[in-house]
Amino acid sequence: MQNTLTTFFIQVPPPFELLASEEAELKYKLLFNEKLQTTVVPGGFNIEVEYYKGVTLNHYLKIPNKILLVLKTFKCRDLPKLFNQISKFKWKHYIGDKTPKFIINTKQSRLINTSKIEKTLVESFKRSNQMFLSSKKEKEKTNDYQHFNLYIQIIDDNCTVSLDTSGERMSLRKERIQVGLAPIRENLAAALIYQTIKNLKGHYNFFDPMCGSGVFIIEVNNFFKPTTRDYAYKHFVINIEQPKLTRLKSNISFNLYGNDKSKEQLQICENNLKNCQIECLLSNEDILNIEKKDLKDCIIITNPPYGKRVNIEDSNFENKLVQKIKAVIDYKYFGLISLNRNKKNILKFKNGGIPLFFNYY
Ligand SMILES: C[S@@+](CC[C@H](N)C(=O)[O-])C[C@H]1O[C@@H](n2cnc3c(N)ncnc32)[C@H](O)[C@@H]1O
């Protein structure tokens, strides 16, 4: 497997595909001292790299959802062809004799009935396992793992079969021990952070004035630090040398500051930061009452309550918040998540199904 090139599809939440490909190019260069070629498509980007480099990216890329290993592509217009293609593949090299969870997506194809497709896939796996028996060792390696997923995409009668190397989605970092009030998904927070800092070098202050459980603070601190949780690829039968996980050398650093008016949220934040060994100065104030803060070159990113998942008592809260921040902090960038678009808006995205804007002031 070493030295031969393998195709991976890196799945990314829209509209962050291009941004995530830039993150991958930067980090790949820092990790392997090589240029990475990416091909951006709706929903992600493709790369062709050595297998161990592709799976190692699970630990370092913060914006994507999943890293899929593309195993097969073939024309497919009927179930017997699908059965034939899937059953002759030696799945035992990857997942022993386990049947994965199937994620099926079909468009503009003759094969359209997903329950019939799923039934065929289950039968194909049975057949493959009968033909290519797994050894005791292969079974042992894969037995206890619960997150093997196989993605089957059939578009215009072209079938692509991809094995999920991440397992649980990559935004689950398993670093926060407590969840706060309506947190933003970690990979979305990372995307908004990278969008803001990608052209910066040097030392900055980072401040989240409504930090909740601390997602932005943790994501800023850990953007160049590997995530060390478990991934599906570690349970594949094929062995690779486990990557040495070290923080990437970056040319940006931060002093971290967080604030929340809720004592309870702040305690959750403190516990999470302690668990991640992150140093950050926390304060417990109503942001509308804060006094001038001496934070030069400050980068502010925050996810305020906007009346969907967390209620707001004052309908003019956002406006007051912007005026207050402008008056008391000498900021370099101030990015605010909102239900409304402002003039400098550059990003529209969804968090938990809610359409949102990321506005700079
Ligand atoms: C949507 S949550 C932020 C979640 C956070 N980004 C996270 O990911 O965990 C909004 C936070 O703003 C805090 N908050 C609401 N009004 C505030 C105010 N006037 N001053 C400071 N914090 C406030 C709430 O206590 C809550 O923790």
C-alpha cells in the first residue's frame, strides 16, 4: 500500500469546501513537506495521496466532516451488477467479516430504490465473507468497533464506493467534557476561525465575549494541534505505522480571553479548558456592561443567542452588542454569527439546520 497513490474524498459542510481545501494544502505541506493537489467539488474535495498520509489527515484537518477512502468506481444500472462488484471485493482487508452501516445516495440513475440497494449490499457482504474468510486475528482487530460506514453514491449510473476512515464525524473531537447551551459544531467554528486568521502572522489576542462552553476558544487554541481521539482507520485490518502526532509549526499565536454572563456556562467552559490544558483568562460579565478592554490587535469571534435555540429578551440585542464592542475594544477582526446579513457578510452557512450568516464588523 505504501508509495501507491490512493484517492480520498474529504467531505466538507458547504460553503466551506474551498476553505477546507486550503486548510488541507497548508497542513499537508507542514506535515509531509510536499505540495498537495486538491480538486474541489460541491460537498468536499478529492486528493490522491499515499494511504497512510490520507488517513493521518483525520487528526489534523479541523473543517471537514469525514475522510472517505474511495475504493471502487464502476458503471452500474442494475442490482446483479452491484452484487457482483461488491461481493468480489476483499472487505476482510479492511473490516474483517463485519457488515458496515450503508449510507446510500442515488440520483439520476436506474438504481433508485435505496432499500433494495441496501438489501443487495447486505447479501454482497455475506458472499464476500464466505468467499474470503477472515482469520481469527483479523476478526479480533475489527470486532469491537461500532462505526464502520460505507458510502455508496450512484449518480448518472456511476457508482462510487467509499469506506469511511473517520468513523464518528470529525467535528466530534472528544476534547470538551461538558456541553453548554446551543454550542456551535466544532468544525464550523474552526471554519469561521480559519476564514478570519488564514492570512495573518504574529501574535494576537483572541476574545469570545459569549463563550458558552468554550468551543471557539478550544478551536483557536487547537487549530494546529492534532486531535487524538479514535478513528475508524485504526481498526482496519491493514496495518500502517501509527502517525506520530505533534503540534504543527504555525506562524500565528494567541492570548485567549473568554466571557459569559452565565456563571453556569462559565464553569462548564472552565472545566473544558482545564481538560484540554488550555490557558485562558475568563470573566463573568454582561457584555453590554463591560468597560474598556486593553486588548490590542484583538480577534473577536462569537456566537450570540439569536432567538432560535436560545431566547433573547431584547430584540435590539445584536445592535447593542456591536456598538458596545466597537466602543470598548480595539479589534482587528470582529466576526459575529447572526440570523441577518450585513453589508460585509461573506459567509452563509447552517448550524443544526438553522440558516445563519457570519458577519464582520
Ligand atoms: C449560543 S451560546 C454560545 C455558545 C458557545 N459559542 C459554545 O459554542 O458553547 C450564547 C452564550 O451567550 C451567553 N450570553 C447571553 N447573553 C449574554 C450577555 N449579555 N453577556 C454575556 N454573555 C451572554 C449565554 O450565557 C450563552 O452561553
